[in-house]
Amino acid sequence: MSIKVVVSSVWSGLLGLVCGIACLPEAAAAQDRPVTINDLVQPPIVKAVSLAPDGRHVAYLERTNEFHALARALDSVHREDADNLHHHLRLVDLASPDDAEPVRLDLGSDIPMGIDWVGPNRIVVRAIAVSEDNGHLPPERRTREPYYRFYWRLLAVDIRTGQRQVLFGDDEAWDMRDADNFASVIHPLPDRPDEVLVAAHRRSNFDLWRLNLATGEEDRVEQARSNTVDWAANEDGRAYFRLDVDVNDDEVRIYRRGSDDSRWSRDERLTLNEFVDYIEEAERSIWVANTESEAEVLVSVRPAEADRRGVYRYDLDTGEIGDLVWEHPQYDLHSVLRDGFSDQMVAVTYFDDRRRAHFFDRRLNAHFQALTAYFEEDAVVLPVDANDQAFLLYVTGPQEPGSYYAYSIDETRVRPLMPVNPALLGTRLSPVSAERMETRDGLEIDVFVTHPAGYPRQSRRPTVVMPHGGPEARDSFGFDFVAQYFASEGWRVIQPNFRGSGGYGSTFAELAHGEWSRTVQDDITDTLAWSVGQGLVDPGRVCIAGFSYGGYAALAGAFVTPESYRCVVSVAGLSDPAAYIEWSRENRPDSVEYWTRQIGDPEADPDGVRAMSPIHQINRMRAPILLLHGDTDSIVPVEQSDSMANALEAAGYDYRSRTIKGAGHDFDAPISLARTLALMEAFMGEYLDVEQPADRQSWQELTEVTRFTVPGLGGGESGDDLGDSGLDLTDLRAEISTAAQSSDPEEEAAQ
């Protein structure tokens, strides 16, 4: 069948559909309710959404508004984020009617954290178990051995019957409770539907086990060393990769073996610091997929002679990069979608003005491109998972905050599943346009303009210029909750992808090196001038605001073009680049070379670095400044804002400064984000609005009260003065081993 015929058949099916975006609950209602901070900072209603390997079912974890037992035990109930709220395991049969209620699979009191499909009818749930609920009671007498109130375990759930089975048995899971690395699914073994490959501390080491999900029988297939922490295996269950970490010797060893070799050979030997660098880079740019050969994998790299990141072959035996597999002619590769069983590459994604996807199978690509056209023009359609039977899609956009859909390939049928944030359904969201403009030196850059809903596009509005972070990040066409919130105040939001932004190739990125307050800032200034020339901006009512590098760019705007801005907001921004590089030498030494390349060398060129440092250019600034920073920021230390505040104070400058307690660099806790947005709005509103809206909290109100409550997140009152007791759920072992244990039964009972 030719590609044209395939596309034609897809279109005929899609055009006959009556169900699209409007089928989601309330989505058809007019978007007439003003969006609020509370709407925007709601934790996602779902997570871990995944498609069964036969395309028949979708499983996901659905958030409740109840704090789970571990959050209560660790006194984390003031942080209404998804990690602290209990979730239910839900299942959608894609063959059922669209309005059928998703099935809830009973997990008892277990706290689900993640799920893995290990066959068309079975799911393995990574869960935290409550000890007392499973018969593991506190000791009756005082003992030196710690008592664990919570422990990890893996549950195999049969979706046909709802029956669940603890892998290795609950007693074994309890016995493994103090292991640094409990257990993880290594491979679902598709050719053995009743079996799964799991690495676990079944005895003393992180051995590799084949488990029968129906009978519970187990068989150790690979014996680990005492310091083994990870494995990889093929579809036959044969291990070909092993990772050992020796903390005492500060060494990491990577072992591989070929398909015809039973012996392991050491492929690489790294120090722990080198390994951290290796892993951080691997997340972006090394291994992305397997091939049919165990001697070769696919990697995402930008070779020295190439301008853009692409997919290349990599020979494991020689360590050499081979032929190019895929590269976009203009943009960097963003990510690779892999088959869940074979780990082979299915699709790639990249950004032009928005995120796009390309499938390598012509049939799948035809269906996906037709789906992209089927959804509204302003939608961004992203593949979450795909196989020969179905797609799992995530659809978002400026006025679509994010929803999941399933698509049946044989039936060419789109089925709505669930929105990520139902609170935003029916709210008045603002449209966004993607523009291109030319800077003063002839460089073309992308600009994204959020037009406040309810106002003519061709009208001069008070405006927030909002440079992105990074600097090698980027903005794109889609849903930006910060821009949406500011637009809800009637302000236009301008977001330029200035030189140095990511995704446009290395040449474009390198244009920013050493140019932070020079040509990079010129791009931002030129974007504002272009916006004024387009009749979009009231030039007398403009503020500049940004997070991280965007915070630096806001401060740079204050001294590079002081006449352009009525006010300036820096959130977690750099103010003293030289001091930041010095801090990095002690705290993040692996990043020093990067920042020196980006900023300049304070030792070799102290005057040049000083000239681009806001803390040393206060005498050139005019506009009032707001500094906001989280006190747990580990990326840009809070001292960057504190030092700037001290310098502004010494200069008698008009500024305000607040530390957001419990906030990290990303302000990911809802209460921290809500507080930050409210403070930014109150400050900028004084300079952008002629009259203050009646429902706006003033700066005085926000800073004099000791508690800041956002209703509706998870029940109870919230306060940013309580600090951050939340969990990093990427590794719960430390918390389960310390904060959630007690060796005194009487103390346990009292708690």
C-alpha cells in the first residue's frame, strides 16, 4: 500500500469522527471564567499514564485529595503536591464505550509510585507498603534494630481479575526493607507472557531474577557482585550490561558482554565524579535506543563537525560513533520514543515553533501526521506511547492545558481519556501567536506572544517581557502557565528565543558565549521594539521578568536599556556571575567549564565579566526591582539575590526582596509557586495598571500576613513559613530508613 493510500484512509476515518477535543468534560463550555492562581498550581490529576503492549488498555495513577500515610508520618501535609497525595490505580478498556467509568484496581493500603506493563494483562506496581497493615508490627520490647513503618515492594496486578501478588512474597519484601536498592523491573520478557525479569536484593546482592507472575516461582539467572546497582537485558532475558559502583574506591565499572560470549568484559572505568557527568550527559545526549545488534546502540550526539544534535550508530566494541541515522535539516533532536519491549527507536521529536514528532514506520507516521492535522491548529500533539494497534497521545496548547487521548489505528478512532488539570476546564485562557523577527544584526529569532483574552490583538497593552531560563533552554508554542496568568491580568506577554537558545544547533547556541549583556540582551531589546512597532505594546507600561537566566536577563535589561522598563523582576536569577562561578568550583565543579564558556573567565577577563554583572552596574539602573528566591535553591544559591539586595540597599535603590521558604530552583511545590506568582503580580501591577483590580492582593497584604493560603489543593491550610519537609521520591530509601522509623514501641504508639 502506498503512503498516499494510507494517508487517505486515515483521513477518511478521522473526518468521520464526531469526538475530538470537545468530548472532554466541560471542554465544550465557553471559556468564560477568569483563571486563578489556584487553578494554575493544582497538582496533576494523573501520572504514569501508559499504554498496554497490545494497545487494548491504558493504565494510570489518579490523584486523590487525601495525603498518603507516609506524607502524614513525615509531616509533609502542608505540601499539596502530587508526590504527597494518595493515588488510585485506574484502567481504561479502549474497547469499552467512551463514557464507561475507568476501572479502579484495588491496591489496599499500598501507596503506588509507578507502574510498568509486563504483558497485555499484567502491571507491576512500584509501591510503598505500610508495615502494620501487612502484619509487620513494632517490637514489643525496646531493641537496637530500627523499626520501619514503611517499606518498598513490587505488586503484580492481573487486570482481568484484579488479583495482586507481591513479587518475591511480602516476607521477602520486608526482609529487603533496608536495602539501598530494593528491586526494579529490568525487562517484561514479551515472549514469556507469565514471566518478568527483575533485579532485587533477594539475598545480599542485586541479583537478576526471572519471576513467574502466575505461580510465584523464581529463578536467579544472573548473580551480581556486592556493588552491582543496575542491569540491562534483551528480549530473551539475557543480560548484556551490568553497572557496578564501588563507593570506597570512588570508582564505577561498566561491564558488557556480546551475544556469543558468556564472560563479562569491563567496558569503562570511571571515578564517581566522572560517572555523574556521564549520567547527566547520557540523559541528554548518549544512549537513546538499542538496535538489532548487541554490539551496536543508537546515541544522540552532536559530533564535532556537526551543527545539530542527531541520532548516530555507536559501536560498543570500538567506542566509535558511526553513521548518521537521523538528523533534522534545521533543528536539534529533542528526544527519542522507544518500543517498551525491544528498546528500539520508534520515533523522534524536535522543536520548530512547537514540539513535533516523526515516526520511522511509514504507516505509523501517516496516522500520526493525520492526527496532528485532525486536532485544532493551535494544538500540540505529542506521542506518549505507540505500537501497531494504538497511540497514546498528550495534546496541549495555549488554550488546551493538557489532556490524554487514545487512538485506535485499525478503527481510526480518537478516544478522550482525561485532562491533567480539570480546574482549568472552562477558564478563560489566552491565545498565543508564534512570530519571527529580525534583530539589528540580521539574525532571525522566534518570538511567542500571549495575547490577553478579551482584548483586541492589535491593541497596545501593558506588557511583560519574559526571557526564558537556561540560557540554553527555549520557549515554544504551547501552554505556559506563567504567561497565561499574567495575560489573565490583561497584560501581553512577549517571550523571545534570543541567540543562545537551545534546539537551533550549536552555531546559534554559541552566539551567546560571552555576550549575555551584549548581543543577547540586544535581541531582547529588539524584540520589544518590534512588538511596539507591531502595535502590540504600550511602550510606557512595560516590565521585564524572568526565572533563573531569565532573572539575570531582567536585571541586565535594567542597566543595558534602563529607559525601556517600568519595573524589573528577577526570580532565582544571577546577579554576580563571577561569584557564581566561584560557588560552582566548590559545589558543582563539573559545571565550571560550561559557565566560564558562557559568561567569560573572571580571572582572565575580570573587567569583561564585571561589565555584564548586574551587581556592579547598579548606578546605570532606574526601574524598581523585585528579587525573589527560594531558600532551598541548589542550582542558583539564594546568596545571589541576597547580595544583590544588599548592594541595592547600600545604593539607596528602590527595590523589594523576598525569600520563598521551602522553594527550590523550580518552585515546584504549589504553595511556593502560588506565593511567587502573587508577589510578582502585586509588584508589577503597580507599574502596569492605571487602576488596581479590586480582587488583587496588594504587596502589603502579601508580605505582612504570615500565612498564604491557596484553597482547594488538598484540604487544610497551607503556609510558606513552614519550610519544605517534602520528599524527593526518586529515592525514598533514605526517608524510609530514617524519618519513618522508630526503635521505641511506646514512642511509635504515641505518634
